[in-house]
Amino acid sequence: MKIVFDTNLYVAEALGGETAGRIITSTIRASWRVYISQHILDELICVIADDLEMPRRSAILAGIQALRRGHLVGVVPSRHEVPNDPADSAILRTAMQAGAD
């Protein structure tokens, strides 16, 4: 199975969210493939460092950890968008490019 997690799951894990960490760990233990894009990594770092005002080093480490467990995919332009939340369109495009289930 191929999975793309939303940025919020990685943010929750970085904040010490035990449930978020278990979701990611369980997914990897089940031998499911986790995919991530540069957009998700950039958004993760931005949310942690800028929005939550945590140290940039913590944000970068969270990004490294996410990248270490996921397969980086390049996202190609697409006409597909999330109707009620265009900001999530990049997540949709990541899932489409990865062929996520």
C-alpha cells in the first residue's frame, strides 16, 4: 500500500504527539510505502518554525525525520484541486504522483 500523510500528522508527531508517531511507525512496520514531497517538507518546516515559533533547528530535524522514513516524489503540475481547500491541492498532487492508495 502507498500512503501520503498530510503535513499536520508530521507536525503533531514533532510536537510529541504519541498517536501521530504510532500511526507513522505502524504504517512503516506494515511495509506500506510512505511518500512525501518537497512541498510537504517545506510546509512542515514553515509551520513548526514560523507558525508555532519553535526553533528552526527543531523544524529542520522534523523534516529530516519525515524524509528519512518517506520516499521523495516530485510533483508535476495538474489541473486537479481540492474544491473546498485549494491549499491542500499540493497534498492531492503528491498522492496522485505517488499512486497512493
